[in-house]
Amino acid sequence: MLDWIKNINKDYPEFWKLYLAKFETKSNRYVILSTETTGLNPKKDVILSFGATAVINDVIRIGDNFEVVILQYKYLHDNGMSNEFLIESKLIKLAESQAIQSFIDYIGNAVLVGHRIHFDIEMINYVLEKMECGKLKNEALDVEIMHQKLMDITNKSFSLDELIKHYKIPQSERNTASDDAYSIALLFLKLKVRLGFK
């Protein structure tokens, strides 16, 4: 009984309250997101890095981006994995809770866009739960689902590489989550036009 009362009166962290307040208005900003993770199970796997870039009025805003590596030494050590990527990366490195807080500050009330974005959201929500916050409130669009809708196909899945090839998106080396986010942004703009939505 006491736990139930505690949850009702739960006092969220300050950054989360600020995030929730942003949803009083609607955003015209899309945040194109790509995450690198150790696997597909939010309860066992972890996020290694975020790459995100904003799109406003059909323009990719190169200066409006977010890129961070999450220090997951304990996970990597416990699972016998190499932490070479974490050490050698020149990107900003933050502890998981700091990285998530910075990410939440960055996205605000934007619409999130990604390839299989619901998986990214599930991973983020799992970390938010550990931080005693609620779940992400942002609307989400998935480029794979947009493509399926455009082609009127429901029984086939498409990798990001397949979509990039299909829409003739310029190929980059795509070494980081940010490279993927940029490719997804180009893909999103093409799909958005073809599907005719604003």
C-alpha cells in the first residue's frame, strides 16, 4: 500500500519535469535518431552511442545535432567484450544517466524518426525507468514502415542498407550512429515527399 502512495506522489528529476513541460506546444522539428546497442534485449543489452540530427522545414540542420558515446565499462567487462570502441572514439563520452539526460534535453518535444525506431525507444525507456522517470512522450515515425506504406507491402522487412540502395541515397562509410542518422534523414525527406505529408 505504501509503495502505491509513494508512486502517486513521485517527484521526477528536474530535467524530466522540464521535458514534460515542452509538450504543451507542438513541434515542427523532427529528430532523426540512430543508436548503437550491444543487442536487441533492453533488459540485457545497453546503448553504446547516440547519433541524431534535426530536420526543420524539410532541411537537415547539420548544426543541430547530438552525438555521444555512453561509457558502459561494467557491461563490456562482465560480458568479456572489448572496450576499444569506447576508448578510441573521439566523441563526447558520458555515463549512461548523463547521456540520457543530455539526449532528453536535446530532443525536447520533437517527432522522433528512425529505422525500427520503436526498438530505440524501448531501449531508452528502459534506462529512463531505472532513472525513475516516465516513458518518452514524443511521436515517432519509422522509415521502414513509411516505405512499406508507400509500396503497399506489409509482409516484408527492409534493412537500412536496402532502403538506402532503393532510394539511391549517397553511400557513406557509415561508421557511426551519426552517419546512420544522416542517411536516415535523407531517406526520411524522400519518403515524406512521396507520401505527401507535411
